[in-house]
Amino acid sequence: MSMSGGTDDGEPMMEMNTTPLIDVMLVLLIMFIITIPVATHAVNIDLPAPQPPTNVPPPKHDKNKVSITPSNEITWNNTVITDGQLVSLLQETLKIKPEPELQFQPDPSAPYDTAAKVLNIIKGSGVSAFGFVGNEQFASFGKAADAPPAKQ
């Protein structure tokens, strides 16, 4: 059997064995690849410090309150009104800039039908600043704290 360039005559081979050299070179190449930092495509920019806006609109202090009494009456800021008056008052408030907040607070014992009717009128009017008031009174409704004490 003969190697490339050599003969099988018993003389020593005069070519250098490059296998260990290639192994060392591959190990060094892997070490260099591992130690090179990952290239990032980030661009560092110095941004200005944020400042609060100067043109903030004043808070809305005007509020109107729509309530429903247990006797099935609709009130606007504690004044009894009809359905038609409610519609006209809502249209007037839409003309005010900024629009005053409309608060809705039905009495817990007020009829549900009236509350639903008033909510439909408010929804149909296009009022955008709207909120429910007094929901905290129903927070503990149905909990064990409301139950009568047990007899011993």
C-alpha cells in the first residue's frame, strides 16, 4: 500500500502530516467565532428629556346629574323634568365646549324600566362625557355581610 507521493520501499516519508495542524486551526477558528461580540444594528440617539405638555385643557368642572327617584320621576340637578325636557337639556349640553360631564345615579329602588328608558335617551343624544355615580352602594350587595346574623 502506498501513500500519495511515497513509495513502499521502506524509506521514511518526507511529507509533513497536516492533520493535527488542520485540527488546531479549526479549534482556533471556533474560539475566535465564539469570542467575537454579536454585531447589533442599534443606532444610539440622544433624545431630549420629556417635558409635560403646556397646552393641557382645563379639567371639566361642569357636571350635570340625572337621577331617578323611587316614585318614577326623572330629575336633572335635583329638578323634576319630563322625557322631552331631558332630550332638550342633553342637546343644549352638547353645544357647550368642553362638554360637561353627565352623571347618572338612579335610586336603588327606582323602576328598572325608567332607568332603561333614560339610558336609551342618553345614548341616543350622543353624549360622550358620561358616567355612573353611586355604584359603590352595590359593591357589598349579596355578600355574607348583608345576610342576617345566624341564630345560635
